Amino acid sequence: MPDKIAIAIHGGAGTILRSTMTPELQLQYEGGLQAALDAGYAVLDGGGSAVDAVAVAVASLEDFPLFNAGKGAVFNHIGQHEMDAAIMNGKTLEAGAVCGVAHVKNPVLVAKEVMLHSGHVMLGGQGAEEFARQRNMQVEEDAYFYTQQRYNQWQDALKEDKVQLDHTDKKFGTVGCVALDKEGNLAAATSTGGLTNKKFGRIGDSPVIGAGTYANNHTCAISCTGVGELFIRSVVAYDISCLIDYKGLSLKDACNLVVLDKLVKIEGEGGLIAIDKDGNIEMTFNSEGMYRACKDSNGRNEVLIYKE
Ligand code: ASP
């Protein structure tokens, strides 16, 4: 029975430059990442499941206002927060997702409820919110999700009439987690507020199983961040799983092929975190930076932001 445990998280990829970061802000980001990493790792260390670990870590990132998920989610065109999230169990291939959902404090926890108790895989909009209320999930007023920084970004985007990637400096703030538990099971979860000023009920890749989120014990667990439309069209997470499954690629080679070659060719900026059944971790991105961190039972503990 394998007992190595490992976990990786991300807080979004994009144009994240040392030149535009203050030391204080960097410390805040690093603190948010380490806290989420530790919360997820503690679940694994206590013998908990990979599914529970990714849910706990992503919920921690959702509660952290600097990332674009849960509190701190971006504003859509009409000043609302519409969030997407997904979770997948690599052992059973069960999955749950919510899209375009408002008011729920932790979309990833609702996605987990969808997986376990709805009989469906994906619930959207008002139906997802209604389901969350029925399951007694925590809901919040609009004011809970408000942050001045996101409001200012939305106002700027409105003035220029453009749909914007998280920050004015083109950064994706989606969060995600992948984990391997003591039983050798894999899981993945992703959560996002999507794009600033998004219209028409736009849904990104994060809640789409196989695109932004995927887990399968035989191959790997993946959580993505980047231009959602291109990640959906490239079926990124499942593509990596297939390259391992059908072509025998290593996790590293599969991630490099998809993120550094296939996505680059179609200008699919972004990245992903990945973990395989042996506890190998990859944190691959084709952008300037990606908020990311990982920890395993061999003593590895990394919190990184920029390209090294
Ligand atoms: N992938 C997300 C989306 O398109 C954005 C992000 O990664 O921040 O909704």
C-alpha cells in the first residue's frame, strides 16, 4: 500500500512580474498559498482522502481575497459575481461542478456536494444556488464577495468595454489543487470567478471536466489556469491524461507537450498543476509566472511565483 503523500496548489498564471510586485504584497500571496497548502497537507497527513484535501485547500484559497475565486472573485458585466468550480475523484471517476453560481461562499464545496448528492455532474446558475441552499451550504450576501481592487478593475474594463483576464496586467487568478493520499488515490479541484466584465453567462474551463479539471488514479490529477476558451478547445486536462495512458508519456513530458507546445501554438496562455500516482508533481506554465506551491512526504515544500 503506497503511503507517500503529495499536494500542489495554484493561484493563477499570467503576467506576474517582480517589477510590478511589492515585497508586502508578495508576502501576502506567499502566506495565502502556504496556508492553503498546509491545510490540504494536514488532511492527507491525518489519513484523509485526496478528495477532502483538495476541497479543503481550494476552500482556503477561495476565502483568501487576493485570488479570483470565492471572496475576491471578479465582477461580471452587470456587477455580479458568477463563479465556476469543479472537483473530481480519481479513484471512482466521480465528478461534481457548478457554473455561473452566485452567493455561495465556497463553490468548491458545493461542487463536492453535487458530486456526492445530486445524481448529476454539473449544476448551473440559480439551480446550483438553490441546490446549495437545500444542502445547507454557506451562502453570503453580495457584499461578502466585494473587494475594492476587483471593483476598480471592473470599472476600468467597463470604460474600455472589454472582457478582461482578472487583472489589468493580464493575470489569471483562478485557484486549484491536486493531491495524492495515503491510499494512492488522486483528486483535483479548481475554482474561479472567471473573467472581469464577462457577459452572456460565460463559463470557463475550470468547471468543465477534462478541460480545466481532471483526475484518474491510473494516470494523473490536473487543475488548470489560463484563457478558458482555449483550454476548453484543447481539452487540456484530459489530453495530458491520455498522453500518459495511451502513449506512455511521463507526467513531465505530457505536461510540457500540452502547455509548452500545443497551447503555445494557439496562444493559449496559462498553466497547470499536475500530480501522478507516484507522487510526481509538475507545475508547468507558458506565462510569465504562476502562483504555485507544493509539498510532499519526502520533505519538499515550495512556494513560488515567478519563472525561475
Ligand atoms: N481559466 C479561467 C477561466 O477562463 C481563468 C483563470 O484561469 O483565471 O475562467
